[in-house]
Amino acid sequence: AKIFTQEFSTLSKSRQIKYLKMKYVIEHMEKGFTEWVILEYAQILRDVGSDNLILTCLPEGTTDRDIPVSLLKLGLQWSTKDASHFIPRDIPKSRLCLLDPRAELDLQPTDTGEFDYFIFGGILGDHPPRDRTGELRQRLNCPGRRLGDSQMSTDTAARTTKIILDGTPLEEIKFIDYPEIRFSRHEATEMPFRYVLDGDYRPILPQGMLRLIKKDSERSLDQFF
Ligand code: SAM
């Protein structure tokens, strides 16, 4: 659903309460919706719930028809405006937290009391990292927190943030760096990011991602033949 663009204070109380709940904000910084981005956003919606999330900064003129159906089905709320347009005016910048790989402090469970909104770059990982989050750092000019010193995908960053805000310190979360995804004896792909491990010590990837990685690797192999 498209989110309002009018001033927060002019909204009805019930709408204000609804929007105040959306504490995860993803500022979309990619061009359009690639399959990777769709799978990552879909997973974040499943993990944090559609009431808690807004996808901002979509190109002017975007309509529901431009949004992938799978995201609409999961209840995606979105806006063409950036985060500053719908975060209530009376919430000071000190209550916003940019998840920033270059921040000085790591996020801690006590930060639940410090911040009302957690803002992520909707950016596909690049290796080596190009600090595209820096654009948000400059634009938002709000406090930042790091999630350790390794680059994560946006869905992993959102998952890690939720685990920490739910009470588990970063040091106690089990991660794997640069996992190798093996499809067969001859085919494997290394993912140059950090992932949270599940109870079976497997990296948590968005639903459907393994299939997509396999498809992409077959496509790039095809180029050699
Ligand atoms: N290479 C990108 C860059 O140059 O900024 C990294 C983008 S990362 C794939 C997408 C988003 O996840 C970042 O904008 C940030 O909000 C969050 N993120 C990823 N790793 C993080 C970390 N170690 N600490 C804090 N935030 C992180």
C-alpha cells in the first residue's frame, strides 16, 4: 500500500499510531527491483512483519503496479518520499538510528530505549564495499550503529538488528563469514558476506535465494561455453 505524503500531524490519531509502529525503514537505493532485491525485501517482511516496515525512496511516479506482486502480497507499505517525510516532526534526529557499517559503536540490546526508528540502505552488497551507506549518513545526519565489522546483506542486517533489539548481544549471535554454497561436487559459489547461522549451523538466506544463486551461476557458466 502506498503511504501518505502529507504532514504527520494532520493525520488521524489511529493512522499516526499505525505509522509510529513502523520502526524498520529501508531506503531503497537500487535501480528498480531485481530478483535478489525482491527476495531480500520479502524475507525482511516475513521477519519483522509488514506493520513494522516501510520501504522508502522509491522513484517519483511509482504506483502499486510497479511494485512486485510478491511484496504486495506480503503487505509491503511503501513511499516515494524518504524517511524524513513521514517520521513525526516531534521525534528528534537523535531517536533515529542508521545501521551503518562505518559507525563507531555497535548496536546493543539497550538501544531499544535509545531509538524509535532503525534505517537501512536498500543496497545490494558489493565487494569490496563502496560505502554507499555514506549517502544516507550524509542525508539523514542521525546517529549510527554498526553490526560488527563485516558487510551483511540488507536482510541479514535487519535480522541481526531484530535479534539484538529482542535482547541478544551481538557477541552471542552465531555468524558465518563468506560461506560457500555448494550445489554439486563441481559447482560452488562463495558469498562474500556475513550471515546469521540457523540452529543447524546453516547460513540463513532469504527464501528462494539458493535457487536464484544456482540459476545465476549456471547463467554465468553458460557464458564460457
Ligand atoms: N556495500 C554497501 C555499502 O557500501 O554501504 C553495503 C550495503 S549493505 C549490503 C546494505 C545495508 O545493510 C547497509 O546500508 C546497512 O544499513 C546494513 N548493513 C550491512 N552490514 C552492516 C554492518 N556491518 N553494520 C551496520 N549495518 C550494516
